[in-house]
Amino acid sequence: MDVLLYLFILKVVSWSANKEIYGVNMSITKYEIYEFWKDKSILKNYQIKNYASCEEKDEAIRIIEFSDDICCWACGLPSFILDEENINISGSLKKEWNNDKSLQKAHIIARSLGGEEKAENMFLLCPICHADSPDTVKAENFFAWVYYKRKNDNYINMLRRGLEEACKIKNVDFQIIVDYLSKCNYHKVMKLRKQIIKSCTVHGTFVSMSSKMMELIDEIIKDIQ
Ligand SMILES: [Zn+2]
């Protein structure tokens, strides 16, 4: 699929998170969570270890690859905010993490099951992953899920799956949509995005994938006809 498609969907997903900043009432900051996890890795047995002391046999995945790369720690969806959305990005790393409006503070062990609001029990996830992640009494389940996502299911897969499913629901040929998007220029992408923002709303804590994808398909079909 064309890279423009990813760019387009990516922006729509980022926008969804801005509608409701989950965890805004928590006193722990994103930077504090980042500080705790910045040098940690998940091993293939789902244990946590400092990256520097990992060996090859651990098959470790570093949770944060680059200190200023603000993206979902499970699917890798970048925190992509447009200039006109008025998010002030400062030069300092602390401000950069704390200014982020697209990631949510997720509990590793669910709050309702006794999980505390401490950095070691918090993780930064996009709204889709947050809704999807396991809420159990075992941290191991959470890390097993993150490890799997990091290895097998990044945001590009998720978005493609969402679009494909919406096509099936609406009985629209997926290939027609893909072809249309691969020919879109930047101006058209932004126009589509604006129309989708106008016609979707929050479902629970975020705009669902199906809302965005179904509206996207409607707009494309309207334009083709
Ligand atoms: Zn994610």
C-alpha cells in the first residue's frame, strides 16, 4: 500500500486520542513513566531486565528505542500532531513527553485489581492498544501481549486490518479503496481527514477504528461516484 495511506490513517488515529486525554487526572507524569522504562527490555520469557545486561539468548525487545521517539510502546504508532493542532513541542525531553496528547497512561496490573499508580505499573499506549491490552492480576500477561505486538502486530498491520474489516462490513471492494488512496496527493489526504473528523465522535474514551474506517470508505465512494 502507498505510504500516503499510512500517513493519512496515522493522522486520523492520532487525532482520535486528542479528543480525550485518558489518565489526565493521574498525578504521575508521562515523563516519570518514561524515566522508569527508558532503559528496560522485555525478554522472551516476559520478564523485565535492563537492556544493557541483556544477552542474545534473552531475545530482548527494548521498550523505548530512542529517547525522543514518542510512540505507542506496543504497536509503535507515532505520536503525530499537526502544527495547526496547536501542540507546543519544546526542546526539553521532559516537556516533550509531558506535552504528548496522543498516548494514554495504561496500568500494567489493572487498577481495579490493586494495581498502583507507580511508574513500574504504568505503560504508555495508544488508545487502540490501551483498549486491547489485558487487564489482569498478572504483569506477565501484559508483557506477553506487548512482546507479541512488538514482534508481530505493528500499527500498520492494525490499520490495514481495520480498513479491510470496514470494507467487508460495508461490502466494498478493498482494492478499490487501496487504489484510490495510493493516488491521493497531500491536499486530498488532508481534505479526507477533515471530513472524517467532522463526521465521527468519541465512543467510550476514543474514536473507534470502525468509525474512522467506515467514514473514510463513505467519503471515498462519494468521491468516486
Ligand atoms: Zn498502539
